[in-house]
Amino acid sequence: MNQTLIHNFINKHFPEMESVILFGSYIDNPSEANDIDLLLMSKNFHYSSKESFTFENKKINVIKVNLSEVFAILAKHYQQGDFYKLVFAKGIIITDKYKDAQFVKDFIANSYPKDDATIFKFSLNECLFKLTEYTELLNKPTYSIEYYLISYKIVSLLIDWKLFTNKIYHLKSEKNKSRFFNLKFPTENSKITNLITILNNDNQEKFLKELHFVIEEFNIPIQEKYSNDLIFDDYSQSYLILYIERLFDYNEIKQLISKIKSQSKDLQFYIYQVDEENQEKTGCYIVFDNSNLEIENEKINWINYFQNLFQNQQYTFPYNNIFCYPEIKFLGKKNLQLANQLFTDYTNELHNNQLTKENLILNIINTYISKYNINVDGIYNYYLAKLTAKTHTSNYLTPKQKITENIFSKANTANEKIMIGCLKKMDISKFNVEFPIFNDLPLWFHLQLIDILISPLIKNDFEKLFYINCIKKIHD
């Protein structure tokens, strides 16, 4: 293995990189591998992305991951193939200045959730939903290009279905999936090959007829009606999520909390929001503690209540948040329990407290940085990187970030002075939430907790940056 080539590549294109992991076929067969796959971790990546290079006559594929998003990405992909888990688990650490890559590898080895029936159930239901949707589209008049695109998606989903029904769901690479399928399922592979041949011969009528034959052969219940709203049709889970496809301002959040509590004083829940360009889908999330089966026992009443409450909104309940497996996002069950309790207590405080959102955010940040010895500059840089990421231009180091910072500063100078003056006069002694003890966790764990805590108050990342910047200048 030629690590010199890898080091030379990193030194040229990504100098002072914090963590580098080599993965893929180059580990076992460097002489036969067509390319080199690297995962890079850095706080200087404004967002996570992929890029390919040619270096010393070798193709090098790079996955660039922002440090603050590592566990959010792992949580997102847990139910979608665990690709990143395999990268960290089987990859070789080339560089690891601050032991971040080793931290992730240790978590995966010791604390990563085991495969369970939920993952298989989700994979099958998602696959069935898409197959049903795409097949219905083919039964309608379509343009040739659209027909081909949909048809090839169906072919891939047919292979997925066969793999999922045999408890195989880690093969997300199309190359590995096709090779495995050909090797392990030769009979089914011949049927798929025949289907592709018919498609390539531009015989749409014959393709559709053969497709229905394959669906029947694979025992796919395509005639059953599935809705993506019901992918997770199980009201007995410990936590249930209601997802609304929009963001709310603070007064609207307060009203939501009051209305839900008027329906049940005992039901515990918390609310958080996700702005655009994040790992989770943009919108508002209400997470209900259903450990005592309150919603399960009164399911019809709650369904009717939410239908009335959100009659003018696009919402899903129960929502299967495939973009966030919380046990991974919060680094294990213990931290997840502590975080859930913190968020729930905080939501109760929002209901009972009459402080303004400005006073609340000042209390949250000041309490958090004093409790966990976190520098406000770290929080500021986190949101500055988020704002820079939304431009989707430069994705490394600080020049672009400095430009964003200058533009942001000039645009908000007048409002900033007014807000700093208001914040300095505010009382910070009226916030009644007990912050738990989180032992030896990295900064990016705390940053995502802070983001969740302030999201009911401030829905947009650029506005969060404005408030954090004002608080930062008070601390300077």
C-alpha cells in the first residue's frame, strides 16, 4: 500500500487535515484497485460533500465531512445501509491529529446500536412504497426519457426487495449490490437481466408485462395500498414524532405547546426545528414521550386532534425520521435519555415562562457555556460555517467564511448595536431548567444540543448567527 501517495495528495490539496481514513478496495488490493477512497474530517469543511481527483495518475475519491455533522450523518444512514458505519469500522486511519476518527471508531465498536427488526421493516416498507408509486407511473402515458428513468429505478428496487427479504441491506453501492445479487441469486438475476434487455429494446408494452410477472415471481404485494404517511404505522413506540413541513416563529411554538398541553396535561413532549441545508428534513418536529402508551391507548382521539390542529398544514404522524436515529446522534442510550429529559424540561419551561425569546436565548447560551465550559466562539463559528455552507461554493478553510462573515457583519451593524444594548440590560436569573452532566463528549455533541434548544425560539440559521454574534460581543 502506497501511503506516501496518499500523504502527498493530502499535503497538496488538504494541508493540515485533522483526520483521514482510507477505505475501500485499495486496502486489500492496492495493485488491482482502480481508485483510492478517502474520508476526510475537518472543522474547516463548511458542509459535507464528495469530490474526485486525479493525482499521480491515480483516481482519488474524497468524502469531506464536517466534524459537527459526523454523528448526524451516521444517524441519518443507520436505516439506509450503514455505509458510513462500515467506512469507520473497516477503514484505516491515516491521520488523526485530535483523535476524532478514533473516537468515532470506538463508538461504533462499543456503543453502536445493533441491527433490529425496525430496520428491516423500514427497508421493506420504503421499497414497497416506491415500487408501488413508480409502477403506477408506468401505467400512465409518459415521455420516453421519463419512462427509461423510472424503469431503471424499478429494476434497482426489485433487487433491493429481494435483498431486504433475505435480511441483506448493507449493499448500497450499485456495483457491490449487482455483483452480490448475481452471485447469490442467479435465478432472480436472470429475470432481472431479461427485464433490462426488453427495456433496452425499447419495447415498453412488453417491459410492463414482464415487470408484472417479475413482481409476482418475487412475491411483492404491489396491489396493497401504502402511503408514505404510514411507513411507520406503529403507535406503541417509546417516542413518537409528529413532523410538520414548515417552520414556526416563537409565538406560534408557544401556542402549539399550550394547545397540546390543553389536550393532555400529563403527556410529555418537546419541539425542535430544522432549517434548510441540514442533515434532517426542513420543518418542525414534535417528539412525544409515549413510554406509558398514552397515545397508543387514545390513538383515534389523538389522530383526530392532530388532524384538526394541523388541518392547514402538511404533516405526518407518526413520522419515521429516517434522517435521524437518535441513539447514534446523541452518542448512546444514556446521553439520549439525558438529552430527551433536558429537551422536555425545556419545553415545559417555555410553556410556563413569560420571558422574551431574546432573554431566553441569552439564558440558554450563558447557562450552557458556564455549565460545560464551552467557548462562545465555538458556537459562533458553528453557525458561521452553517451560513457559509448555504452558498455551496468553497468548501474548505477560511477565506470564503471570512467573506461571509464580513458581508453578514456589514448587513447587521445597526441592528446588532440595538440588540447588544437590549441583551446587556436583561436579567439572566429566571431560567429554571436543570442541565444534566454529559461526561467527556466532544464540542460537536454540545453544538447540536444548543441548536435544538434554541430552534423553537429562532427558526433560521442566519438569525441564530445574529443572536450568537451579539452574545459573543458581550462576552468579548
